[in-house]
Amino acid sequence: MTDLDPVRAIDRLRATFGGPDRHRTLHAKGRFYAGTFTATPEAAALGRAGHLAGDPVPVVVRWSNAGGDAGVPDKVPDIRGMAVKFRLPDGTETDLLGQTSRRFPTDSPEEFVAMTEASRHQATFPLFLLRHPRMVPAILDGLRSKAVSSPRSFTERTYYPIHAYGWRDADDRLSWVRYIFVPQDTAPLAQAFGGPDRLFEEMSARLAQGPVRYDVHLQVAGPGDDPHRATSVWKHARELLGGTIEVTEELPDQDPLVFDPARVVDGIELSDDPILRYRPSAYSESISRRT
């Protein structure tokens, strides 16, 4: 567990971007969308959680830019986010937070905050990486996969919830699972969008033509794959299709709605991942300033 106080962490992140308190500390610019999630029979066999039974369940999706400045133009290169809130038939909820970076650079909340601070100064960021060489492979992987980019559409990108979760099946057998959100349609629209909110304008135009769908791929850990570190690279996982998210319409602003990756339901368990375990305390501090 880290010694980084959540109050101090939020202070530092807010100072990094200069965002006002009424906005999210990170992923400050985003919009909300409504849709459904429908699980596959393979997912239902692997996990007993209520949203995996196979019937469509409502979801709220939020696409976003990663930084803490809600006024940044969409053309600025950035990591993009896709957060999903699953609303189960029994009234409970569970959340997943995906990002365009498929690897996380650190298991330390302190190092993550320090990296975020350093990344705002591109001239000296390489010096930060020299002092933190363990982060370099994930950063290089992000460069190769264009995790930080200026896409024409949120649907051009695949999103990776970085944490693993324990799934219990009907017989209480445990599997460790990671998720990947893969777009079904990445074709650009004929119309070009160039304004400061071009990604959201493009999404509005895309939804006017029909639903936006993402396949939810599941990676099921194999022997030797570590579910308790966000930085771990799984080498023995098997992959299966877990279901489809279908987004149908934009919603009015839902703030202060919180997406918390540590919010789980019966049949899903948290790992001992220190980043995952730290996030609820930081989110609580951040939401207290927004409300």
C-alpha cells in the first residue's frame, strides 16, 4: 500500500492541469451515452454476475480525453478513455474504465502522479524516464500502438481496462479476467469534423446513422499470469468473446456520476492490484471537490 495521501495526490494532479474543482481531476472532458450490454454464453459459463446472464442490461458509457483540462481541443494528442457503467437487474452497478494504452507503466500511485506531472514537460520527460527505467517498456509500447494520438473518431481506437478481476462461476470456481473493448466499425464518416469538440461531434453524427458497437473481449489468465499488478504482461491467457456493448444515444450531462473500477457486484472480485485498491480513495477526494 502506498503512503501517498489521496488529498495530496489530487492536489498535485489538479495543479498539473490547472483544472477547476467542478471538473474531474483526470478525464475532465467527456460526454455520456446510453446503451446496452449483452453477454455471450461463454461469458455466462465463466461468471455468475448478473450482467453476464445473456439478457441485455443498460449501460452508461463515457468517452473522454485523458487530461485534467476540460477545455482542451480534441485535436491535441492524448490518451482517450471509454468508461462503462453496467446497471444490473437487481439495482446494483459495476464499472470498467478503459484507456487506449494497453499497458500501465507502474504499480505505484506515487510514481503515477509523478509521471503525470513530468509528462507535462516534454523537454525533461526523458530525464524522468531515465530515473524510472521500469516504466520505459510500457511507454514504448504506447508509442508503438499510438495510445497517445489525435484520432478522427473515438471508434478508431481499442480500449483496455488495465485491471484484472476475479470471476466466480455458478460452482464458485475462480478465473482471473482482463477486458478489451474492440470497435466493430472503424470506418471514417464521409463528413469531416475539425472543431475543438470534433470527436464528440463525430460521435453525434455516427449515432444519427445507427448504434455504435464494441465487442468485449476477455483474456482469461493462464498459469504464471499475475492478476495482482496492473503492469503484468500475460503470456498464457486464452481469449474469448464476452459480449457486445451497443451505444444508441447521447445523454445529457450526468455529472457528478462516478465510474469506479473498484465497484464490483456478486460474482466479481477485486485483485490485490495496488493501483486498483488506491483508486476509490482518490476518487472520493476528487468527487468531494466536484460536489
